[in-house]
Amino acid sequence: MAGTRLSGAAGGKGSDGMTTNVHQLMRLGLFTTVALILGLIELRLPFWPVLPGLKLGLANLATLLALDVFNARGVLAIVIARTCLAGLLGGGFGPAFAMSLSAGLTSAVVMLYAYRHWQPVLSIVGVSVAGALMHNFTQITVAALLVGSTGVYGYLPYLVLAGTLAGTGLGYAAALVISRLPSCGSAFRLTD
């Protein structure tokens, strides 16, 4: 599988280097758009008053699927582009953006490592849970830095539970998509 992944977020040369680059950018744009749309849909879901700020992380579904299609630069490019576009479309570039970008990147790095090095021992569900937990831990850490207090870590046990549940659900959703579209990865991949 490693030999068939994209050779870069926008790099790599096929028989026609320009066509290859355009196709790679189109694929990145498609995954970024899907992630952004899922994130925007999530904003419309009912608010959970019990755990303020809790989200399911629907945009992470696109990131999970991208793990099989892109190399690390491609996956990270999708996370960065989605987060920046979401900031432009609504949230701005304040503390929430800093928390989202840092958590998205650390989560993606953990999922990339787990997906590349721990499979088949760790399924896509386990990869998703690992990413969700890292996302929550990073957000709490950034929040602690922003407010200058470690008191926010008291919220972490609730986020661990919520992250485990959401990560499990998204992992199963990713597994379902992959099983229903077994050629999905090969349809988006380019050979080196």
C-alpha cells in the first residue's frame, strides 16, 4: 500500500507531471470539501448542554478516509485547509481556531502513525479513537495555556469518554464506507 500512495500533497510526477499534479490537487480539494461540509453540518446539530463545546468530530471522517489515499503531507494539508476554511466561513481566527488547528494536526499525526504502523493490530476504529483522544487532550492543553490554569483538565475525563464514543462511531462509519466502496482508495490513489 505504501508504494501506491500519493507522493505528496501536490507533488509527484506521473507520465504527465502536470496532469498528475492537477489530479492530486483535485483529490485534496474533494476531501477538504467533504471534511468542511461535514464540519458545517455538525454546527447545525443540537447543542449538548451537559458537556459544553462537545462535538462529534464529523469532519474527521474525511480525515480517516484520507489516511488510505494520501501520504502524511496530503492528510495534514486537508486538516489545515479545512480548519482555515472553517475559520474564514464562521469562526474567525481566535482562540477556538488555535484550539481546532492544533488539535486537528496532533490528532492527524497520531492517526497517521497508528494507521501506518499499528495495522492490522489496530483497526480503523482504534485509529479513530486514538485520534479523538489526542484531539481532546490537545484542545484541553491549549485551553489551559490560553486561560493560564490547569483547572480545565478537570473536564478531561468527560472528554475521554465522549472522545472514545465519538471516535468509535466515526471509526465504524469509516469502516462501513471502506467496505461498501472497496475500490474507493484505489480510485483516488495514483501510482508512483
